[in-house]
Amino acid sequence: MDTENMGELLSFQSFYFAFNRTFMHSASPVYVLMLIDSCIHLGWLEMAHDILNDMDAAGDLTGFTQHMALLTAYYSRKMFKEAKALL
């Protein structure tokens, strides 16, 4: 990973942690679901997976569509080990 991409990733991680503190415990998970969709679209599958894991740990099981989108993205990239971990 080059320096520019590493900087973008670190910036995104900072954003995610701030986002997580703000919205993860709100009454509406819509913002979190949009964030997951964005991560998948950008190819940041591990970040999307982490957010889904956080949602599952919090007892919020509303991310079925996002689980399927992430699973599809893993399979399209031949990331079978990660796909299996998602199941």
C-alpha cells in the first residue's frame, strides 16, 4: 500500500471511529447502513466487515442486505476465507 492510500485509510478509520461513537447507539441505524454500503462500494471490505461485526455485537441484526452485498463482494474478489468468516 502506498503512502497516499495509507493516509486515506487512516483518515477513514478516524472518521469511522468518530462516526461509530456518534451514531452506533442512535435509534436509527440508517447512517451506519449507508456507511457500510459506501465501504463496500469503495472496496474497503474489511472495514465494512468490522462495522457489521460491531452491529452484530450490539444486537442490531438489521444489516442483512449489507451482509449479502459484502458476501457478494468477497466472492467476486475470490476472498473465500473472508466470506466464510462473515457467515
